[in-house]
Amino acid sequence: MPLHKPYLDIPGTTIFDAEQSRKGYWLNQFCMSLMKAENRERFKADERAYLAEWPMTDEQREAVLARDLNRCIAAGGNIYFLAKIGATDGKSFQYMAATMTGMTQDEYAAMMLAGGRSPQGNRVIGEDGDAQPHRQGRAPHTPSSST
């Protein structure tokens, strides 16, 4: 029986929980293998052959080959492990984050320096621009007063 996940209504966000961890186990293990220089060299020499050594899904392999980090995350990848692919390619984390947003690295850096993306419309699905917490029927947290 799946657990109730009140965090599933955050637009554009995949939460790396236990289910995602299980789904992406081998993808993330592959990424961690890139910490060793000899594995990075083998991967760069023949990416498909190296990926074939790992019991990943075809979707995971294709997402890695396309360097589509959003697909990798949807397939169970953890961004901290996926960063090893970017490092192997000589790319910065900022570059990787930019590709995930559809921005150039300069556009992404400017957005972040200006305070990041607006929270308006990015809190919960169906949000109408105000700060109403309505996560799957939960009432907003109200601190109780002490007597």
C-alpha cells in the first residue's frame, strides 16, 4: 500500500523519497562509479558499453546518454549523484542546473543572483497566487498560544 505523500503537489518538483531511491538505485550506483578515474575513462571511451554493464532501465540509459537530467530525476536519479555525470563531462553544477530549467548558464546565474524564481505559482498545484496553504486538505499550521 503506497504511503500518502502530501508533497506531490509541488509544481515541477520530484521529491527524492524512498520510492525514488529504489527506482533509481542502479542509476545512482552508476553515477557513483564515476568517482573513480578509470571508470570515467571507460565511460567516456564508450558510453553505451559502460552503461550496459549496469542493470538500469532503457529509459535511465537513454536519459544519461541524452544528458537529460530532468528525465534522470524522473527515473529515480538523485541530483547529487547525477552531478558526477556533469563533472565527468567537465560541466559545472550551475551549467547542469541551467539545462534543467531551459535557460543558458548566464540566464540561470542572473536569475539566481536576482533572488531565484518567484514563489508565486510554485508552492502547490492549483495555487492562485496567494499564500493559501491547501496541501491535500490539510489545514494551515497555526501555532497555539500558551495559557
